Amino acid sequence: MTAENRPLSPHIFIYRLHLTTLLSGLHRITGVMLIPGSVLLVLWLWAAATGTEAYATATWAIGSWLGRLCLFGWTFSLFYHLCNGIRHLFWDAGHGFELARARASGLAVVAASGALTLAVWIAGYAARGG
């Protein structure tokens, strides 16, 4: 068999992506996104310990629309990574591998992550008196 006649492996244009595949990729992405978000959180805490001028600058940056968008994304990443990590713990114990359960648990992870993110942001907004 020559190289031209060999079958090709499935690739993104042929293979239909499954929910578990997409959620696995999202788990990796959110894990990576937690790193810069955590660094920014530490910098904000450092600014708070440094003095009022540094704290005011950090608070202004976080309070900007871009800062809030990044903080919202970091919050979702934190909750998604947590919820999907719990899902993986069940998988490690040998539970939930059936297709219907894997799909249902994936949708539950996305729903729980969104609900927890919104709950934190609503509670934070209410605590500010907004």
C-alpha cells in the first residue's frame, strides 16, 4: 500500500466532537486560566498590604470593565475546574462511564459552574449595596 492510498486518521472536519471531549478541553483551558488569575489575586493582596495608593490602583484596575470581565472568567474557571474535578473523582472510582451518565454529569458540571459563578457575583453585588 502506497502512502497516497493509506487511510487518513479522523480529524476535526470528519470526527464529530462529543460533549465529553469538549468538556475535557475546557477543563484543561480553565486549569491554565487559573494560573494568571491567581497571580493577579496575589498581586491585589500584595497591593492591599503595601498601602493605600497601590491598593487604589489595583482596585481601579479590577473595577474596570476589562478587570471585571477577567475576574468573571476567573470565577467561572475556578468553579468549572472544581466541579469537573469532582466529576473526575467519581470517574476515578469507576462510576459514571455510561454514555447517558457521562453526558448528564457533563451538563450538570456546566450548569453548576454557571450557577455558582452567578451566585457569587450576585452575592458580591448585593454585599456592596448595589
